[in-house]
Amino acid sequence: MSDGVVLRHNGRVLTRVYLNRSGMNAAAAMAEALGVQIPPAGETVSTLASTGLLYRVLAISQIDFRTDAAFELASNLVEEAIDMQRGGSAANQAE
């Protein structure tokens, strides 16, 4: 895909963000949440993701980064995703 970043599962497109300011902010947050680097144009990167992590990444892909609250919302979703990859939330670790 030369005009954006596509997230696929088993060859099927789950979501797509385009090469504009909002889309590239979303792509960066999605990659951070998945623990990968954005691949160069025309290349792919693979990773494993739980359904909860995938849910957050899909939510990030739908954020309109032209709004004031977008970066805070994305940051919260990325933080939750990273926490999930580490095996649980801080609340669960405190118990």
C-alpha cells in the first residue's frame, strides 16, 4: 500500500490510515502500541497481538488527530496496550 499504513490479519484489511498528518500520527501510535516500527513503504512487519491489544490499536486508527483531545486519548490507549504486553495493569500488579 503506497498511500498509507494498513493493518491486516490473515491477508484481510482490518484498518487503514492514510498519508496525511492525522493518519501518520495514528500509524505512529498504532506501531508503538503493537511494539513494532512502521515498515518502509511497500514492506511489512509481523507481530502477535491479543484481542484486547488489537481492540486498542483499532481504536487508535479511528482517532481524528486534528482534535485537541486526540493525543491524550491515543497516549492512554498506547499506555494500556503496552501494559497489556507486559502482562497486566499496574492495578493487577499491586494486588
